[in-house]
Amino acid sequence: MDKKELRRVLRRMSREDLTPEMREKASEHVCNMLAVHPRFRDAKNVGLYMALPDEPDVSSLIRQSEKEKNISVPRVIDEEIIRFYRLTGNTELCADNKFGIEEPGENEQTLVDPQELDLIVVPALCFDKKGYRLGRGKGYYDRFLALCPQAYKIGVTIGMMSVEELPGDPWDLPMHEVISGM
């Protein structure tokens, strides 16, 4: 199966098989695993994300960690670029984009240099055994991750499907490890 077909199958599975209870349980598991992970505990500058409906919801981890860590989340800038912005006590998130996902506003004062991130948690539809991810097909994370080779990368997924090996592209970067909610 190629990437396009895998995405189609996983989106169908998410729509038809993923219940709110399953997502909540998977999200809780992912958040618990991250909260006790030594890399997360030791990291000062962490890139997280605001979840789409078929991704583990890490908002509880954001809330519990934002007082002791510099938590950043991505904003889609254009058809190719995401940038991460640090969440502050007064950061307003808005979902007025084509993905319907909450994002911080563009603010140069909270823009994060990719070289500053110690850890990035990356969502995906699925991962293979080597840590390569099947994302949404736009390449946002592929391009961003290339800018921060120093960051430890933990992939997270609901875990609807296990894949031995994904079809690869030269720009694909593997995660250091993967946490699956199921």
C-alpha cells in the first residue's frame, strides 16, 4: 500500500471505528507516558501540538507542564511552513484556519527558534517499526524537523494500525521513539 492509500484507510478507520472513549483512553495513556518520560521531565523547551480529532489529545499535558517548561505549539504559516510559538499565560488560541485546529497568533516575541527545542512530540496517523511516520501528506513536520536535529523526537499516535515498514521518501526523518495510545 502506498502512503496515499494508507492515509485513506486510516482516515476511514478513525471515522468509523474510533470512538470518543477510545480516543480519550489513548490520549490519557500517551499523556501519562510522556509525563514520566525522562526526556520530557528533563526538557526545558518542548514542542507539543494541538490535536486533530484522530490524534492523541495532549492538552492536559500542556496545562500541567506550562508552568515549569517552555511549551510551544505549531502554527501553519503557508502551504509549506509551520513555526512554533511559545505559549504564555495570556496566549490566545484561534481555530480560524482551514484545518479547524487551535493555533497561537503570529507573534515575533513568542516565535521559537527551532534550535532551542530540546524535545518535540510529533503526532501522526501511524508509525512503522523504525520510527518513520505517516503524516497528513503536506510535509509540514518533515521540513520543520530538518531545522532542529538537536531535538529528541517522540512520535505519538492513537495506534489504529500497526505497520511494519512505511514507503519512504528521502526527506523522511525517523522519530527517536514512538508512543502509541493503544
